[in-house]
Amino acid sequence: MPSSFVKYSSFDVDYAPAKVTKWRSERTGLQLVYINQPSPIVNGYFAVATEIPDDSGCPHTLEHLIFMGSKKYPYKGLLDTLGNRLFSTTNAWTSVDQTVYTLTSAGWDGFKALLPVYLDHLLSPTLTDEACLTEVYHVDGKGKEKGVVFSEMQGIESQSWFVTFLNMQRKLYAKDSGYSSETGGLMSELRHLTNDQIKEFHKSSYRPDNLCIIITGFVDESELLNIVSGFDSELDPLPSTPNKRPFLDSKHDEPLSSTIIEEVEFPEKDESMGEIVISWIGPRSDDMLVNLAVDMIGAYFSDSPISFFNKHLVEIENPLANEIDYNTDDYVRTTMNFSIGSIPTEHLKLVDTKVKDIIKEHTTVDNFDLNYMKQILHQQKLKFVSSTERSAQIFANVSINEFIYGNKDGKDLERWLKSLEDFEALEKWSSEDWTSLIKKYFVENHSATILGKPSSKLNKSLKQQNKDFLRQTKEKFGEEGLKNLQEKFDHAQEVNNKSIPEDIIKLFDRPDPAKIQFIDTDSFKAGSNTLDFPLYKSDDEFNQILSNDTPTGFPLSFHFEHYKSQFTTVHLILSSTTVDKELLKYMSVLEEIFGLSVQTPDGQYIPYNDVISQINNDLIEFQLDNGFDGQFYELINVKVKFENQNYAKAIDWVLKILKYSVFEESRVKVIIEKIINSLPEKKRNGELMMYSSQLRTLYTDDSIRKAQDSINTESFYKELLTKIENGQFKDIENDLNRLRSQLFNLDNIKVVVIGNAKALPQPISTWTRFVEAYNSDSTNNKKGLDFVSNLPRAFEFHSDIGEACKQRAYITTVSSTESSYLAACTPIPKDYFNKDIYSISLACEFLRALEGPLYRGIRGTGLAYGASVRQTVETGYLSFSIYRGADVQQAWIAGKKAIEDYANGTQKIEQLDLQSSIAGIVNGVAEAESNAYDAAAGKFNDDILKKRGPNFIYKFIDKLNQVTTEDVVYVLKKYFIPLFSPESSLLFACVPPTKSDGFTKFLQETGYQVSVEEIGAGEPGEEAGGCCSGDDHDHSGEEDSGSETDSDSESDSDSEIEEAD
């Protein structure tokens, strides 16, 4: 087929295994970018530049309505239904200047089948009135406001970050500027938005010359061009008069003419802590050198504990702030933002002044620290290269920005991505160059500051407004009117949910999972590792190198996962069970161990700021945390990442930090004050507070998950601060040193090395000094970590309530959110090889799939933004969760009915459903191991921690293929129905205070014994508790970008094979 696509650019990336090629159709203007970077996953990003001068939310509504069907395929959910079948998932996000639709597939076969169908949905959607009613906004028969989009915005509109960023947009940009609009849609505007307005916005924005297709992974390039060319040939050609390019052809917002400082209130009962945002409109986005330099200035002031803002505002006694983040909005001109959180409310203006004073100080050569800037440059460059080695996401993001703001000739992409020459140019800059830049863009350039102040008065008035609105709505429509509204909604649901003909689905053949090229890495063992597992290589030259380099009787256990890379990561994995339970609450202090001073045996003292500075020179990442690879949270993990040549330096730092760091009173006091100051912000997060309740209920005091919970430790850290102020720090120091000695000993340390192991000089003997330092210590009388006989499992730490798992419900109220969150849990087998595990996995995938039973019954009816089911063998729980509920009671009822209907045969599970569910699991597995590091970590997790043997993925898929519809119905009855019975489940929820009484009454009538905890009203009550996957639960957060929305952020981030297997 003749193609209209002309190649604009093609180049190899100098610093990552990637090649980038860009084409543009001369006939329609459609753009195509292919980023060839080997991975089992193919990712598609379909970007539309979306400019709108109001808060109607048209861009965001289309992000949802596109998935309701196209004129060629007029069926709601066809994209997701086919995606489930074709090893693929879809999603989308809307931010200020773009709406981007994503397609993620395991392998090319599924991706290429779905691609033209997806593109047809983008440019030819049905946009029916019925879809607008259910997806955007409606009032139900009880007078309650619903709609998927409305529910989503209701959940965030009163949150502090949303309020501050929206007000910042209003101050920086003109009223008619697209950059000043809330593209997600304000609730007040969504109530009046019409489908005709949405259609008009689609007509003006969703056109071929305003669409860019970006694809990453490994695909057949000629097939790709043929598919896109075939789609392009059916589109209308470019008009004779060129269309306006969004933003570029509009009036541009220039830097501010005067400095702005404005105080805004957000609703919050606790008025102790506020936040601020300081922003500048900066350089043009196409000046890449200056933009990189500005980014480095942002890091210079805020990137680490020794950066200048942190040094003067955070890492001090009586901290003025808890965290300082720098980010940019990459528009026609780059906007630079410093976000500063957990500020004592009375000091909001002081912090703004101090930030600007610190910046101004660094406009003089004498005050500017050129050496530190060179360190920042080196560190940021390595982090950038490392991230591009692991993922093509950065390349895709740059491609989206180049599409929106780049020159029409397509040459900017190579200029922006090919090399690191801008980093190299900045390395030659003098102090004069840097200070001139700071003066130009951060001092002489006017800023806008938004002081975000919590207000209990506003909180009360909003609650009253909501009550009044409900009352007025009922009065406005009356009983008959409300009945008509419900009938109108029910009719819309009926129209939207017409069945997709099976013949259409069968037109798309299931791909062969055997064709997916999963990444494999080479495994080796050394030292005292005596595990006899078949994954270890014995016939490799590196095996001999390890043997020759291992001193006789070396007491440290090593596991290596090798693949080619510029970087290597070392994990020291330890068991928390060696620590006395009364010391576990100190773990949040110990997590800051890389920020302490060091005192070595030879008398050398290194102050904490020098420690951080030197570590930043030698390491790319360093942290102490719990868990490994997002699982096994009763383990402690010390992780350091470095360039391969810095192996010896990395080990030396691990020794200095773990063995010789010093718990100085001044540093420990600062850490404790930061922990305490972070609490008000955490208490504003309803979902986090619900999971806090779970952790505090389900686990014993021996569990590190409970011990580190912020609500559980609130009084503990306040008492520690009082002790310090009363001159009793010695007791705290003794406790911390006991914790250190109980945790860090050779019997409890297992070393896991992931990366370019074969490039490491003296891979074992380099650890000799580390071993000698710890050999002199007496061993802990508690048995250390043993992957075979003493691996701590989460279910071993269940409390009596967690073990019984019945009859109780725990409601937490948080005043700062209008959304509700819920999680119920019930016991499941704790054995990875139990035969029911495979059927439960398939049932979970079937129920929670996009356009699956829970999606249609809960999200599709506007009851909540999302709902899911999940099994976690490590905890021994199956869970049902509701995310951002508009009506949590009805969402729970709908979830119960959806599962019961399939369990009792009212609805039938078809073989096609099982096939799609298996495909969904396969896609999740491939996505979880989409790069060499994740594949290596997953392999260790699977083979060593879970002991499921090599190639378990293939065995797991084979087992899934043997599951029948009868098997799924069996586990639905045995495990899923009990989720909704008080006799076999625990329930946790976080709701706004106004909904607490009604939901409490409902649960009591259902048969639960209900405890209610009000967060923010003092110390948590004794009954408050703690399920299932609290710290595993991750949602794409709008907080990253102010107003960005995400179509399917309720989807579980972990693959079913990780959860179940």
C-alpha cells in the first residue's frame, strides 16, 4: 500500500539501547514516532494537544467518553474487552495541555490487532447523550450527584494540593489562557456541561494533524507503517488553510510583571500545618540547554538533605517544612515550581521570604557552591541515563512535548534526545554563568506564591453546603422528578450496556503467549549460600571467578542476577524478627540512616552533610526500607545503586553507614520532628488512613508493618520528643544502638546483587572488610534470616482479630475529602501451591477487568471511581476494595450483587471470559518484568523467596489454562461470597464525617460490630485498627501534576502472578 508517511528523523540514542524514528503523513498531518527499545511490553501513547479556556472539563470528559464506543464499533467497553483478550490494557490521562491515551500489550501481536480499533475510537467516537449522562454527570433517584468524571473531581477538588495549584494557575496565566483552566472540570461546571459542548470540542481538537502516535518496545516496523498508513488512508486530508496549532498559535503568556503573594484556604479540621507553592514563568521550552540548567538549579536548592532549602528549612531544629519538591510544567514557556509541605501555619509567609532570600544569596559568586553544582550535574545525569536504560517512558514523554511544542520539521526530537551534550556543556559552566541564570529566572523574574492555609471554618461550611445542596435538589425535583431522573439513568444504562456480539470478539484471535519474549537473567551463588536450586548456573566462567575470589569459610551469603548494564544494585536483605518488638517503632528513624554522621574506628569523623555529599558522588540510589520488590514487608532492605566501577566504594559506604553511623541528638531530634510534622498531611489522605486502620487491626506489635504505621506511632514519637527536651536522649540513643546491633549482623544479612555482576572487580573479596567488622560482634541470640527455614511471612503476624477475620467493621472519618474508601478482607490459603490459588487468580482477573462485572456494576453506574478484588497469599487475605466512592454503601451492595450473580448462576461465566482473564494475567506478568532489573528482581522473588522453581511463569499460565468455569464458580462461592458476610470478613472504610452515621447504621443492620475513629481529633482510639494490602495499594496520583487525571487509576498496579503466586 502506498504510504503518505515521510520520515522526518531517525537516530540512535547515544546513552541508552534505543533508536528513535519519526514520520508525518503529508496527506493528513498524522504523526508517528517509534522508539525501538527491547522489552516484552509494547507501549502506545496516542497524544492529543487539548487547549480550552474554561473549566468545563471537556478534555477530561472525552478521556472517558472515547471508551464508550466508535461509529465503526458502537459498543461500550469494546476496547477494554478486546484488550483483555489481546494481552493488553488501556488507560488515559488528561493534564493541562494534553490528553494521552495509552495501550500496553505483552508482545506485538495483540498490540497491532487493537491499534486501528483504538485509533478509530479516538477520531470517530459515538459520543451519545446516554454515555454523557452516566460517565460525566447525573442526579440519581435519591437526589445524589453521580457520574464517573464528577465522582473523580469530587474526590480531589477540596484537597490542599488541588486548591493551591489551581490558584497558582489563575495567578500565572491570563483568564483566557488554556494554561489557567482546570481541564479536569470543576464540579460547578460539570453540572451544566452539555454533550453538544463536548462534541464541539472533539470536532475542533481530535483531528489527524493534532494527533501523534508514539510506540515503544520491539515491533515489526514495516507492519507498523502498513497498519498506520491503512488507517491514515481513510482519514480526511489536510484543509487548504492550515489548522491552528494549540498553544503555539495562541497568545503566549509572558513572565509576570509583578510579584504575587496570595493566601488561599482549603477545608481541613486540623489547622496546624499548611503548604505553599512558588512559581515562575521561565525560559522558552525549546531552549533545551537553559531548561536543563534551570532544572539543575531546582535540584541544587531542593534535591537532597544538604541542598540549600533543605539545609535551612527542613534539616533544622524546629523544622519550618517537611519536604520541598521541585518540578516544571513544560509549556510554551517552562514554569518552575517549588512545592513546600508541612509548614507550621503561622510560618507560611516566613517560609516564602526565606526561600526567596536563599535564592538571592546564591546570585553572588562567593555564595554559589560550584563543586556542589558539579555533583548535582553528575548525579542527575546518571539518574537520567539509568532511568532510560530501564524504560522508554522518558523518551515517550519528550516525544509528546515535541509533538505539542516542537518545530514542524520534526528535527527537535533528535536535538532533544540523541545525546548528553547539554549535560557536558553545563559541566563547563562557571559560577558566573550559574549565578547569572539564577538572577535572570528566579530573582529578577517575578514569582507567584500561593500560601495554602487550612481552615476548619471552611471545612464546616462546605459540609453544610453539601447538605443544603442535597436538600435543595430533592425539593427542586420532588418525588416524581427524582423518579424520572432515575428512570432516565436506568434507560441510559440499558442503552450503554448493550452486549458486544461474540462474533466481533472472535474476529480477533488470541495471541500465542509463547511468542512473548520474557527477559531472562543469569543466576549465580557464592559465599555461604548453600541453596540447592536449579536456577543457579554452574558451567559459566563467572562461576569460577566467584569461586576463586571467595575466601575460605566466608560467612556472607550472595545471590547474583547478571545482565549487561552500566549499573548494578546491591540489596542487603534482613529479617525484622531479630529485633525486640519494643524497638520496632524506631524503624522510621533508622530509615534515615544514610543521613547521619559517621565515626570510624580510626577516629575519622564525617559530619552528616559531608556523608550525604560524598555518597552522592559515589552512589546513584541509597535507602533503607522494608520489603523486597513490593512484597515481603516483614523484611528490611538496604539498597544501593552505583556505576559498576564504584562497587568497592558502594560496599565501603554500606559498612560506614550500617556500622559506624552516629545517632547524634541534634540529628535524631530533627528526624523525629519531621515525622511528627508530616502527620497532618497524612491525615488528610482518606485512603491512607483506611489502610492505617487495617494495619493497626490485622497485625500484632511484632509486625514491622504495624510498628511503622504513622497513626500507631504518633504518641510514641511525641513522647520521644518530650524525652529529648527533658534531657533523656541517652535512653533513645541506647535503644537505637540496640536496634542496630540486633538487626545488622552476619547471620541476618543476605546479599543480593542485581545488574552487571560480571563487570564487578573482586565480586566477593571486596566484602572482606565488611565481614571482618561484623565478625568481631557477638551474634544475636535470635535466629537470623534464612530463605528456607526462617523467612518471615506476613500471615505469621496476624493479630487475634486478624486471624479470626469476622464480625468487625472499622470506620475512619476524614474531614478533608468528599470521597469514601473501603476494603473488606476474608481468609484464603497461604500456600502458593494450593490448587485454589489458580482459580482465585482467574476469578480476581475476571471480576476486576476493565468492563468486567465490578467495573460495570460500580464505576459504570457512577457509584465510585473504581472497585477491585485482589488476593495476596503473603497476607493470607482476599480483599474487595472501593476507591473514591461517591456512594460507598450502594457500591458495596453493587459489588456484592455482581459477585453473587455469577456465584449462583444468575449470570454465566463463558469460556471466552476465562480466555480473556488469562490474557490479562499474562499482560500483567510481562508488564511487571518489562526490563532486565525488574525481571531479575522478580526471578529472585519467585525462585528464592517464594520457592516456586524456575520458569514458574510458564507453569502458572499452564495451570490457568486448566481452570474451568466450574472451578471459578466454586471459588466464588467458597472465598468471594464470604467477603460480604460479617461471619467471615472484616471491613474497613474511610468516609467523610457527614456520611459516617448512615454508613455505620447500614453496617450494623448488616450484622457488623462497628467502631468509628475520627482522624484529626486527637490520639487514635484503642479500637482503631489495621488489611490486606495497605502499603501495596498504589494509584496514579493527581498530586504529581496538579490537575492531571487518570482514567483507570483504580487499577491494581501489581500483576496477579505477584499477588497470587
